[in-house]
Amino acid sequence: MWWVKPTKTAVYANRFRRRRVSAFLAVCDEILARQPTCRVLDLGGAADYWLGLESLWKDRPLHFTLLNLYPEKTPDSRFVATVGDGCALTDIPDFAFDVVHSNSVIEHVGSWGNKVRMAAEIRRVAPRYYVQTPNYWFPVEPHLRTPLIHWLPRPWQRSLVMTSAHGFFPRADTFEEADRILSDSSLLDGREMTALFPDARIERERFFGLVKSFVAIR
């Protein structure tokens, strides 16, 4: 994924993320009620994310496998880093993990076909999962941090990102850079999330009454 990451303070103070982790931990607690440890596969995850919110989960015996396109650093034995493609987890057997966690990743994998493949792999490698993604119909694009830009025609979008920096991205100097920024994510709506995760409960996060993001939970 190609963007400038926000500061740790901005990420971990985000009340939505704290709520999401609390909801995810409720799934883990159901697992831990039946067994001594919980094996988490975090697609696109980073140890810093979990360490920043460690106060919420530090007393639980969770073991994280962080799967990314590139190697991630791991601070201690609770974390294992592996390299792979979330759309093709060919080295991972069925139900090898207890739960899959994915936070704002599925919108970055490209085509609808890739999203279908990622969703199928999530459903295959663990009996439980927690998948969050921003809502296309929320008026602020979350990566560009700009109102309405994701609803505009592509030439207008390109002009805007070549005029100034937006969100996590610096100003684009060329058409190629602009298109790379604009192609970094393709947001999903509620019907698409239901189609991708038909066996899940779809939760809706709201901000001032508007649906900000969806969470598929099984």
C-alpha cells in the first residue's frame, strides 16, 4: 500500500479504532472461553497498531501473525511476521487460525475479483473473522481526508490531487502519481460487503448519524 502513514498519536487516539478493537476482543473472548490461547491472523496489520492499544488486550493470551506484502518488524514473541498476499493464502491450511482481523485493507486490493478472493480466503483460514472497511457513501474520503472527492469524475479528482496534498498523500507531480494515488483504494458499500461476507453480521459505525464504515463479523 502506498501512502504516508499518520502519526502514532493520531492513529491510536482515534476513538473508532478503540471501539473496533474492543469489539474484536469480544470475539477473542468467546474463543478464549473454550481454549487457552487465541491465534490471530492480521491481514495488513502492524505490531505498532496493537502495541498502541495494548492496554485493551494485554491480559489476554493473544498470538498475532502479521501478514503483509513486505516484512514487518516484531517486538516480542506475541507477534510473528510473514510475507504473503491476502488474496491468495495458499500456504495457510483451512482453519489454521482462530480468527482473522483486517482493518481498512480490503478496499486496497484492487479489482472486485481480488476483493472476492480475499473475502473467500478470510472465510477459509479461520472460523471467526472481523473485517472493517470505510463506507463509499460516507461524504469524506478517509484516505484523502477530503469531502466528496471520491464521487467526482476522474479528471476532477486528478486535478485536485495535483494541486495540493490530501490526507496521507503528498501532492502529485505527474498524472502517473495522481492515478496511483487515486487507484490506491476503491471503497465498498453495504450491499458489496454483504455479498463478500454472506455469513457475517454487518455492523455499521456511525458518525453524526451517517454510516462511516462497515464491519463484517462472524
